Amino acid sequence: MELRTSIASVYTARDDFFTYFPRKWDTQTPTPLRLLPNSYQLRCNCCSSSKPDAQESSKPVLRRNVLSLMSTLLVTAATSSAGAKMPAMVEPDLPRFRKTPNGVKIQEVTDGTGPEAKTGDILEFDFVCRRSNGYFVYSTVDQFNDQSQPVVLPLGTGKIIPGLEEVLAGMRPGGKRRALIPPELGYVDQSFEPLPKEFGPRRALMAHAKEPLVFEVQLLKIK
């Protein structure tokens, strides 16, 4: 009686174990061992001591395959780039300077509309004056509030610096030009216009009268 009871308890314990941890052939949707806790993963001591884990043994092989693939790609890229021809350089479509016979370099920025400025016309225009290295000297347009105090001068009467007269001649209202004026066509006379009305800006402008100056001019009106 006691033997039967002990055997029955063994089978009961076995059935309870496989109820919580079913065998692969006992269920339609088997539970892989890798999803069980480590304490329930059965492993042979002799196999685990002599054979490395499959995941660990695959790492060196995978590393060698990746390195081999990378080296093949690098060699292929170097070979294709060596045999390929460099594309032709395309120059950007930028406005170019033209040089007048007196040495003034003029660049057309914006074409205006209407009649061209000629000798005897009274011109109203804004301008920005900079040194040849780009440093600001003077402007008729306030850079903070965009308020303008344009200059009104006659063209071809000897009041405007000679280089700027060459820039203004032929411009149309609304047009913009950029020019590099050499010093011999600039403020060789302190009575030449345009000049700032304030003493400080006028002194700064005359301090650079003996060097090339860059003028950016926008013609507003022809009166």
C-alpha cells in the first residue's frame, strides 16, 4: 500500500510538472526551450564543456564575413572611381564686370525700365560706398530702418566724381549697378559729389579717397 502510494505520488508530481512545463509532443503549440528560464533549460554537461554555444561560435565567422564584404566593396568603389571621368566644370551664371576705357569696372545687377540716363538729366539715386576690401564707408539708405535719403544731382556737369558719372550714364530707373572706381576717377577734388552731409561720415569717406572704392548704385528717377 505504501509502495503504491509513493509511485502514485511520483506520477502525480510528474503530471504536475508537465502541466506547467509541457513537453513538445504534448501540445500543438510547443514552447521552445529558449523561452524558458535558464534554470529549466536542460543541457548536457559533456556537450556544454566540449562544444561552445552556437551563438558564441558564430560571432568570429560573422565578423570575418563582414570584413571580407567591406574590403570587396572598397576595392570595387576605388576601381570604378579610378575609371570614371570627372564631370565638366560648369561656371555659374553670374553677372560679369565690364571695364570702361578709363578703368572703371561696372557690373550690371538689375536692369531698369524706361529711358536711359544721359548728359543733362537730373538723377535721383541711392548708393552704398565701400572700400575695396568690403568695409562699409557710407550709404544713403539706413541699414536699420531702410529709410532712404537719395541724392539728386545733374549728370555730365562736372559735379559728380568722374567714375560715378560713367556708372550712371545709360542706367534706367529701377536699375542697379556695382562698380569699382579707381582713385584717379574718384574724390580727387573735395568739392565732388556725392558727399555725406554729416561731418563724421564725410571725414570717413575722404580718409579713403586715395584708394579704390566700390559703389553700389540704384537709380530711382530721371527728372
